[in-house]
Amino acid sequence: MENEHACDMRGFLSFLILWLVHKKPMTGSEIAEEIGKRKGCKPTPGTIYPALKQLVEKGAIKADSKGGKKYSITKTGNEELEIAKENFCKTFYDIFKN
């Protein structure tokens, strides 16, 4: 049985990470903290770090080890973020209409 209080991130984690690191470089724990503030539940390292690894492998973000490992967005990541924002708006454009 799935934990009903788990921080379910399916489908939005990569989008949230790209959105956060496009604003400023962040460590994995900073990303998790910020997501926790926004969603009300903090994702675990077992959720965050595989997503970060996948985004690095895709070339959407890069890791800089100076002063602690911080992730920042790349040109490819900015392009992916723009597409994701458009898709998000197309999908949810009418969610608050009566």
C-alpha cells in the first residue's frame, strides 16, 4: 500500500528542478527544501538525486563543485524549460475557470 503522506513528484520533478535552477544555482538539498516549501512535503534524496543525475546526463543542467555541488541550467535546459512551460499552460489553462 502506498503511503498516502508520501511526497508524490511523478511528472513534475524535472520541471520543478529546471524552474528552480534557472533562477539561481542550487545544491540538491536546497532544491529539496524549496520544493518542500512549495508543495508542503520535502522529497527524499532518493527522489531528488536520480532526477538531478538524469538531467545532467541529458545536458539540461550542469554540476559545479566549487564551494559545494551546485546545479545550474544549461542552454539545453532553458530550451526544455520553455517547452515544458508551454505544455503546462496548454494542459492547465482552464483549471481555475468555473
